[in-house]
Amino acid sequence: MIDIIAGAKGKGKTKVLLEKVNNDMKVTHGTIVYLDKNNKHMYELHNQIRLIVVPEFDIIDTDMFLGFIAGILSQDHDLDKIYFDSFLTIAFIDGNLDKTVKKLEEISQKFDVDFVLSVSRDKNELSEYLQEFVSVAL
């Protein structure tokens, strides 16, 4: 499953994402991972949520980012959800967001893991394909 929280920069997507991840921690039986561009929100996350600061791993493009996700999945067979804050930044999206989300959707189905993305674009700026995944539009 892909879940998108959409809205322009500064609209409160991270706050919604943090509430969602912390609430999911109360009901999930698997592992939850939170990917971000820095550790600014580390103390706002439940202590059982694994925070990964993506820039620490010197990822330079979208393909490398997707390989990084595959590596995370290969290390944890109990992984239930991965949350992406600042998705466009940490995934190095330079224009073709649909292609990357389609790849994540394939990974989601193959490995039975859900992805929740914070995307700094208004819902109406997203393609029809992506709009079907938007659960929160700010």
C-alpha cells in the first residue's frame, strides 16, 4: 500500500506524518522505519520506531535510493511500514515521481510492506495516478 500526505512546503505534513507513525506503533505487530533528511524529529518518534537519516548514507540518485530501500527490507523480515518525510528530497525525485511511486508500489506488493510518503506538492499538482494514493491533502 502507498499512502501519500500531500501539501506545499510548510503546510504541516510532518506533523501529520509523526502523528500517524506514532499511532501506528500502538497497533502494529511489525517493525516501523522512519526515513528523514535529518534527525530533527528524533525525540518526537516513539522509541521503538527506527529513524534513518538518509543523507548519512551518501545516496546520490533515485535508483540508489530504491536500492537502499531494498537493503532495509532485506534486513528486517518483520517490517510493516516505512514512513518517508521529505520524500522528494530524500529520494532525489527530479521530475518523474510517478515512476518512483510505481516502483515502490511493486516493492510494497512483493514484500507486503506499506509506504507512507510526505510529498511537498499540492494534490492538484499530482498526476491522476498519484492522486488515488493521497489520504491527506493540506
